[in-house]
Amino acid sequence: MKITDVKTIRFKYMSKTVRDTDGHGHPGPEHEAVKTLLQIDTDEDVSGYWFGANPSVIESVINPALVGLDPFNREWIWDDLNQRQRLNLGTMSDRVLSTVDCALWDLAGRALGQPVYKLLGGFRDKVPAYCSTMCGDDLEGGLATPEDYANFAEWAMKRGYPSYKLHTWQPPYEGAPSVKRDLEACAAVRDVCGPDVPLMLDPYHYYDREGALRLAKGLEELDYYWMEEPMDEHSMSSYIWLTSQTSLAICGPETCEGKMYVRAEWIKNDACDISRAGVGDVGGITPLMKTIHLCESFGMRCEIHGGGPGNLHALCAMKNGEFYERGLQHPFIDHDEPAPWLHELVDPMDDQGYVNVPQVPGLGMNINWDYIEKNKVE
């Protein structure tokens, strides 16, 4: 089997999410947006897919690099693209590597008639989820107050989620960041959920050491499960310092560049208690599995960052990760409504709080080709 083409398809859809000036998503007025589908074709009429790609990079860099190669040589392809990154960081981001790698895994599953998690080894067919909120906002009835977070947590418990994570207020919102306000929201959520529900916090990412420690000490008293990314992750020494000062589990790194290599350094230097990685953070399923097995060899959990089919299949092929991050969620957005370009959800959750991995070949994306064709952008 050989790759014959690597291309993108762009199409319009109506979005209900907007981004603030710092890049965080929030509910907003419905507006037209554009989505990109990456498609990798072969000479045996089997293709692989992934949503989210940079069309210009795919056309100018990825297509020439992949056409003619065996799509099952994912390890060689990922290593080649990883090496190309060094002098092409402006175009060859980890997100680019991730889209290509995930599409190749989808292709392999479709070609072999197996869901990807089974190709990865297979460990379970469902995982418990946590409700992961959007960042705080100023919308009435949204996530504007500690009480709003508590009300949404109460809804999440009734929906069946066994766990809940707050993303609190960040700039440009007035008064953000605030350790005091973050802890007030965390306390309100604990009061609603009771003492036995695992709760987590992902706060402002650039607190200084003093602020991060104040947060950690407050979360210790509230018996929170973990905290992630309260400081700039490029300062590993700050995290070494923080983990030595608190009994609260510190989870990371999340967004720091460096793939499995930087996570190895964090583990070696006691900068975290739980490691953190997702397909978009490290460049695909291939390096994510390397990271997972690295953590396993140190007896450490690797909590998967973000939702989506790539992360879900990786979770179902590992034993040292506990939760699926189902989000980002908000009182004004129905997370159980499939995207219009899909016939069904890729992460359906039952009433017991478990997300079941699709059992169809590939990554389980039941693509609505009629919708894409009708809304195609030339």
C-alpha cells in the first residue's frame, strides 16, 4: 500500500463559540466559521481522516513528504516529520504532526477493520469522564461567579459525571487572575459535590510561585485531586519547588513544548506528581503512546489532556490514566449534540459517567459527507 495523495477539504459551519483576546473559548453569537478535514488517500482505496489541519502546510510540506510512502510506516513518518521541525518551527508545529499521525492511525484502523485502541494494544472499552468547564466569563447564568460553577457542577453530577474540573477566570476579564476568587469557586463546587467527588483545578497559567502555592494550600484544605499549569511551564524549577511545598498532586506539563523528552525531564526532576499529555500537545498518537509508557515505567499516571477520538483511543489502550476530559463545557452549550459534520458523537457518555470508545474501524468518526459537500469552501 502506498500513499497517493494528502489533501484538505474546507467547509463552512455555524459556530456558537468565540475567542477572547487571550485565545480562550466562550459561548457567543452564532456565526459562520470554517473547518478543515485532512484526508490521506492510498492506492488501495483506503483513506484516513482527521479534522483540523493547516491547508497551506499540508500542500507545501506534508504532501511532498508523504506521497509514495507506506502509510503503515507511521513510526518512520513521525520521526521524519519530527526531525524536520528543527528548522521549520514556524510551519511544522506539533499540531501539524498530530493531524498527520492521527489520520494515519485512522487509515490503519479502516484498512484492517479494527478500532485504533485495539491496534494500540487494547486495555478497556470505556473510561470514566470528567466534566471540564470553559474558562470563567461575565455572562449572566454562565461561569461568571463561584455560584455559577457550583450550579454547573450540580448539573454535571445529575448528568452522571463522576468528576469535575474548573477552568477559572483569566485575562482579559476584570479582576482576573485572583487566587481568592479561584478558591471561592473551588469551595462552592466542593460544597455542592460533597467530600467524595474528585475535583480538579486548571487556573490562570502565569501565577507566580507565591500565588501558585496559595492556591495549592487552599486546595489541600478542600481535598482537591490535582492542579495543573498554575505557572509558566518553561520554568521547570518553579514546579520542582511547588511540588516540594505541597501535598496536592501537581499535574503537568500540559502545553510546554518538548513531547516525551520534556516529560521525562519533569519526571526525573520531581517537577510533577502526575504527567500530562494529549495528541495535540506531543504531536499525535505515536508520541503520546511513547509518553504513556514512559510514565508507566516510573509508576506514574499520565492523565490525558483534552477530548477527541485520538485521546479516547489512547486512553482505552493504557492502564495508567484515569479520566477522559469531556469538554470544554458550559451551561449554554449542549456537549451531547454531535457536530454537524458528524452523524454521531465520537465520545458518547452513558448515565454512569463512562465514555464508550467506538467499536467501528479507525478512530470512530462517522463523517457526514453530504454536509461537508454542501458546505464546501473552494
